[in-house]
Amino acid sequence: MTHTVILSPRARDDLRRNAGWMARNVSVRSADRWLARAEAAVNSLANHPERCPEADEAAELGFDLRALLHGRRPHVFRVLFTIDGDAVNVLHVRHAAQDRLTADDF
């Protein structure tokens, strides 16, 4: 079953902010490559998003939050999303070293 992937405004901002940081601190070329691959990873959620495990903080938040890991060290990011019928709602794209989500993040 193919799902529709919907990026929240926050997730779009996360992608831009992370690519901007990488452009300033690593290289523009790396940032462009990372962003293209991150967008491809997000779009891959259209097919079998259930393959991704539940996020660590899902039980604390009280809903089925899932995580797709993307990237290579030291630039590994968690794409955090929910599945609602045939829609995949991408909520955040966070560096794996960042603190876990809390209710205040929504």
C-alpha cells in the first residue's frame, strides 16, 4: 500500500536548519548531498512505513511515534513520524544526539 507523505512545517524547517548547519560547519557540497538524501529517505516512507520501529519516547508521549534513521556518523538524524491510515505525517527531523522529544515539542 502506498502512503501519502506529509511534512509538517516544523519538519521542513528542521531539514532546512540541519542542511544550513552542515553547509556552515562541513561544506556546502555535503549539505546539498545530505539534504537530497534526507528528502529521498523521507519520501521512502510512502512504501512500508511500518518497517520503522517505534521511537524510544513513544510510550511516554502516548501515541505511535516511529523513527527512521538517516545518515552516517556523525550526521545521523531521526525522522520522527506517525502513520494515520494512508498518510505518513512527518513531525520532526532531529539529530540522533539531540534529547528525546517531549510533549513540549508539539
